[in-house]
Amino acid sequence: MKKLIAMSTAAAIAATMSFASSDDDLRAELEALKKEVQALKQQTKGLKVKRLKHQISELKAAALNDNIKWNVDFRSAFDYVNYEYNDGRSDVNQIFTNRLWLGMKYAPTQNLSFIGTLSYYKMYGQMTKQAQPGFQYFDWIVNETPNDGQLRVKEAYFIYFGNDIFGANIPWTASIGRRPATDGLLANYREDQNPKSPLGHIINTEFDGASFKFDLSNVTDVPGMYFKLCMGRGMTNASSRYSVQTDGVNYTKDKEWSHTDLAGFIFVPYDDGQYSIHTTWFRAFNLPGMYGTQYYYNGATGQPIGPEPTTMTFAQGGNMDGAAISLVAEGIGDGISDFLDETNAFVSFAWSKTRPGGSHSAQLIDVTGTYPVSTANVDNAMLGDSDSQTGNSVYVGTNFPVMFIDGGRLGLEYNHGSKYWRSFTYAEDTLAGSKLATRGDAYEVWYNQDLIGKTLTAQVRYTYMDYDYTGSQGFFGEAGTPIKEDEAPFLSVDKAQDLRLYVRYRY
């Protein structure tokens, strides 16, 4: 602008000198020109500076990611679900679903990031039968179960990145919010995505909580070594607004419930990018389950016969420990062949231990009619047993590129669970139920194909679960009681199958 003003001034002076008829005329022309230049300066004052400041601000915002970055993950799937019951009957259904994840990220500084995911997941069409109140939208599975199509928050948390701890060369992170606790390591392979926080063998459940990770590789010289503390809350004992008639007093303690909390750690002793070892341990407190409110017993012998299935209530009954160790190879050998370089394999062992506690009030009914109905406190029985019980699970798998087909991978997986095995995998994305919760054997084969890079992909997956005991998909109370399938006095699922085909768009 200043250059423009100078050029205009020079031109005006040249014209004035050429055409002025006298000194007085020239002096008058110069004075008029000075006034015009001054007025022009006043009109353009600060204009360039403001424009430059605005442009610099826009450049800084783009460079520092000073805005939310969105991404889309949309999947349309078809599932053929088949259940075979222990009385010989079966149920078959064909289900179409749409699932939309809207991801968002925001990093105002190099040390702080926000990550969130909004989720929409529903079956095609209007649902004809609603689930039992509270269970369809149970907080642990609400975004992994097709519902009525509401848009919900699946993840929302921030991560702070620290460079050292008290001068030691230990990079660390702290994260608080609704954590990424589904599709963890091992389970992520078939889901065709990067692993999230937990070990997928034993934890695949949504929760709110915090984590603190410490990178130990610099101070130990062991590749990839880190230690991570994790804690979360699965249920709260705070009453919600208007849930009780207490003259407007809200969020008080629900006397019948305690907080359901979980605390544990993940320790990776070695990870060189190809071979790695992953371990985890946790304890969960005040776990929920279904408990009987009526029990039959033989008055002559005093022996209980069992709970009345139609008279059960949802309550808490004890704690549980869980642990797992997983060995992973992402590539076999070193340069033996392109096929082995791209082959993944893993073997994992998991363990669970119940710790029943407390009691609940129930009616005792004598089937002989000798004694009247009475009320007594009955010890809580986790997985149907008031004594502590231990379960275990083995999970192995491999996946590899399909020769002569670009972008295709084939996966084979198997897992086996014992009589008292109990995992936290309620949100595992298999419509027929969590295969990793199976008390028995589960087999799975899947094929993932890139259609247009990772922007458009497809999958064919077949899952088969053969249950040895009942209660595989239950919670932690008496509804999770393991009874041999061929001895169960009630209807239960003996085998389950899920054939899935999907097309998925990610950008």
C-alpha cells in the first residue's frame, strides 16, 4: 500500500509540474496533493497489518491442529445367526445392521490431545421386541449392541504426554475419560484395525476411567518395555435425578448398591516391533449378577434343590480377579519369505478367580410341605457357587496374506474356556455372543479384503461356539452357574453360529 501511495504521489507531482502555469499554482497543487495523500493514509491505516495477522492466525491453527479433525467409519453388515438348544430345537435369523463411528481428534499443543468417537448402531427397520429394561443399553455394551439407532458417545478422553519423571528418561502419559476399552490386542486382527488399550483375550468392555502409562525402554534398554496402570468404574451407587422420592435430594447413595470398580495393570516386558509379550492383571469389585429370591429345599434332609428361575433379581455378590499373558509374532523369522514376513501368530493364556461375598434375603420353600415358607439370608453365589472358583482360557490364532490376491488376509482362530471361566468380553462384536466367553470350544475363520485401499474394505467371517457348560454369556451371579449342557434342567444354548459379511468405508 505504501508503494502504491508513493507511485501515486510521484505521478501527481510530475503532472502538476508539467501543467502548472506559475509558482503560486504549483504551491497550491502541492498543498492539495498533500491533503489527499494524508487522507489516503488514514483510510488504509492498519489494513494490511490486520489482514496479515488474520492470515498468520489461520496458518498457525492449521499447523497446530487447532481444530477438531473428523473421520468416518461406516459398516453395513449381514449376519446369519443360528442357535441350537439342548432340547434339539434351533433358531435361525438373518440380520442386517448399519454401524457408524464418527471419530474426532483435537491437539491444541504437542503434549495434549483429545480423542472421541460417536456411535450409531442399529438393525435395519423398527425393532418389534424390546430388551429387558436396562440390559439393552447396559453401559458396558451399549455401543456394541444394535439398538434403536440413537447416536451415543462411545469414547471421549484426553491424553497428556510427559517427557520425563523427576528427571528420569521415562516418557509417560495420563488419560482420563470414557476409555477405548474394546477391540484390544488379538481381537483387533479380525476387526481389521489397530489395537486399543486392553488385552482382547480377557477384556472387551466399555467403561469410564483413567490410565497412566510409563515407558521403561530408555532406562532398561529393553525394547518396548512399559507399565500401565488402569482403573475404571463399571457401575455407580449414586441415585439418578428423580429416581427416589426424597424431596428433591438427588444423587444420594443407593443403599442396595455399591460402586462396581476395576483396577489393574498392563505390563509389556518386551516388544521389538516383531515379537512381543503382553501381560495384564486386574481385580473387579462388587460385580453384578442374577440372584434367586426363592429357593426350594427338602425339609426332610435340609438340602437345597435350587432357585426358582422365574423369581430372580439383579444384585451384587462379590469380587473377581483376572489375568492374561499373550505372546505375539507379527512376522515369522527374518527375510525367510515375503509370506512369513507378513504372517501374524499368537498364543494367549487367561485366568479368572471369583471371590464371593455377602448375602441376600430370599424365601425358603419346603417341597415336602413339612415346614412353612420362611425368609432367610442366603450366601451370595458367584457363578452359582458360594466358594471361590478358578477358570482359565486358551486363545490361539494366525492370519496371513492370501497369495495372488492383493490386499487379502485370511485368519484362523480357536479358543477354549473351562467350567468356571469368566471374561469381561461382553462387548465383543459377534451377534451370536462373545466367543471368548465360551465355556467350551470356539472356532473362527475370517477373510478381510481391501477393495480400495483401507478406504473401502470387505469381510467374510464365520464363528462357531460349542458350549460344554451353561452360563457362558451370563454375568457373575447364579445365572452364570455352569451346568453340563446335557444335564441342564432348563432350556439353554448348546451351540451358536454367526456368519457375517460386511462392507466398510473409512476415511
